[in-house]
Amino acid sequence: MASQQSTVDFILEQAGAAGAVSARRMFGEYALYCDGKTVALVCDDQLFLKPTEAGRRELGTVTEGRPHPGAKPWLLIPGELWDDGDALATLFRVTAAALPMPAPKKPRRKAASKR
């Protein structure tokens, strides 16, 4: 079941104080970014936070879940926490701070022209 755009919009609005937050649609689900780093996924209208020690400390009690079959466990964020914008923004911010910057993407090579 694909996630709804309205779910993603709500989470982004609530976490807006974390910094530059955005989402990218991927295979019917969404990757959420904070300051250019992937910090969370929305899959089946559930929020999964990338597992970091900082995120675990901030949450206290942690529930893990798999965003899709075969995935490693991520931190499952309960729906009632989504309503607390400050807490959600803090989770996004500390998770982003604990992650390295993504490697720069290599430019695509142009296909050889046919003669």
C-alpha cells in the first residue's frame, strides 16, 4: 500500500523547525531529508527514522520496524509523536547531525553518439 501525500505533507510541516526538510517520492513511498541527509522514510503511512544512537537517546523507548521486506530495522515513530512538532523536529535534527554528508553524485556520462 502506497503512502498518502497528505501524510508526508503533515510530517514535513510538523518537522519544519528542524531545518531544510523535504521529501522525494520513491517507488510509491517517500524518503525524507533534513539538510540534504536522508533521515526518515514514510512507508505504508508509517514513519521510520534512520537508526542512530542520538535518535535512540532522544526517543528513550524505541520500537523498531522494517520499512519494507528485506530492509534492516529502522526506528518506528508512533503516530502520537507526529503531533508534537518540536519533538519531531528535534528527532530529525539530531539524526541529521549524527549522519555523514552523502557522497557527491558523479555526473552522468553522455551516451556515445551514433554516426
